[in-house]
Amino acid sequence: MARAPKKSSRNATGKKVNKTAWIRSQSASTPAKELVAKAKAEGITLSVAQVYTARSTGKKAGSVRTTKARVGRPAAGTGKSDELAFRRLVLSIGLPKAEAFLADLKRSVGL
């Protein structure tokens, strides 16, 4: 079933309003029901659920950004962990093969 098109939210002066931004600009300590009543007085149609959703999304936004920064490989040159991984690799493939690989790498880089 197709959704009905969303109504654009306009305040009493006729200007278009971003509901989420309006909710976040209000005091966080204001109860949702009071916020809905205040919005109605300004000509903005809101529901209690919209208030709760906008507030919870705002709280999650900070924590999501910090976790995304930690995901993935560590930065290059992290020190001991890189050295330890290199030593394990050398031991697993053998020293002669590792030396040959490094010599080939130096030649290809121009060292």
C-alpha cells in the first residue's frame, strides 16, 4: 500500500519548520506532552512519539560517532604490535624467504 505524502510542517507565520531541529532547540527537561502543546500553539503538528524519537536519536548520535572512529585497522606505525606481527610472519615463512621478500621489496621501491 502506498504511503500518503507527508504534510510539510509550517508554523503560524507560514515558514517551513524542521520538526527535529525545533524539538532539539527546546529544553530537554520539558516533558514530551508539554512540548507537543507548545508546538501546537506555534502551529507545528507533533506527536509525543516524534519528540521521544528525536531526543533519542540526538543522544545516540554522539555515541555512534565515537564507536565508528574505533572500527577498522589501527593506525599505521602503532609500534610493538606491528613489530610482533612482523616477527611472527618471519618465523612462519622462514628467515631466508623473508629476507628474499625484503630484498625484492627494496629493489621495487628503489632502495
